[in-house]
Amino acid sequence: MSKTVFITGTNSGFGKAMVELFANKGWKVAATVRNKSEHPDLFKGMERVKLYELEITNYAQVTEVTKKVIADFKKIDVVVNNAAYCLMGPTETSSMEQIEKQFKTNVFGLMAITKAFIPHFRENQNGLFINFSSASARFNYPYIASYGGSKWAVRGISESLGIELKPYGIEVKTVYPGVHATKIFTKLDHGANGNDPVYAKNYK
């Protein structure tokens, strides 16, 4: 009997590569994107893959989609928290709205997905969360204080949950990627005034 994996943020990069890898290995895959209409041909022809629309910061939608995924596949074996983006720029010139949005996606969205699937894993006494952190959670870099900070949070959450959930047969693993040729650097959120002359030279 093939296993099922749920993966967030699958329109490009690691997420897309993981969907293709798992499907080619014979797994059933529940994949999510924020807007399905923007990716009409994504995973076209891949019978093992079912695509769902999900904005992970919409907590009501997280609950709704989680229930639908479980109803569709009956049992989920692995949840991969991959969806994230990077806010880059001087902290002084980044708005608090940008900083809040960074943590809402990279941390709170991950927590919402995790909380939604814990009961399912606990009832089955089995399950694995794979959380994508970053090398920035081991040694952070300048001008990505918020991004790195959010990934440090993912590291801390994962370490705690790994112990908390172990008695229920649930494992938590964390991935710390370095720099890879994904679209994370082509869809950056830049500090509100990254061209501020005070920072322009050092930032560039």
C-alpha cells in the first residue's frame, strides 16, 4: 500500500521537486499552492498528485483543506512544511507590516499546518513532520534578520515538538538548506526603502 505525503508551497523550487520525487517513487501526493488558477498545468498528467489551493496564513482555510485532504486520502503519513519566502533588506527600512507578514507565513503558517495534522497523526500513532528551516537558523546573515529569525523559530519549534510528540509515535525532522537555485531570490520582499543612501553601499 503506497504512502501519502502532504506538501505546502509546491509551485516551484524544493516543493515542486519533492512532489515529483515522491510521485515517481510511488507515493500519493497532496500538494498545495496559494492560487491554482495561476498554475493550470502544474503536475498535469501526474495521476498520483492532487493539487489543493491553500494560503497557509488563512487559518480557517488550513482547517478546511486539512479535513478535505484527510477525507480524500484517508491516511497521511508525512507532512512537509515547505511554504515560505524571504524578506531582505535593512531592518531599519523594513516596515513592521513586512516583518509581521514574514513571521506569519514562515512561522505561524507552519504552526497552523502542524496543529491541523497532529490529531490525525496521534490517532494513527504514526506520522512524520518535515519542517524546512534554513542554514540561516544556524548562522544568520546581515540584511535578512527577519527571515533568519523566522527560520530560527522553525528550528526551535521543531526541536520542542520532536520531544513533545514522540510518545504518540510522531517524529519531527528539520531541514537546513543552504543557497540553492530556487525562486526564493526572484520573489524577494525587499525592505520598504532598501535604497536608503545610509545603507545603499553596504547593502549592495
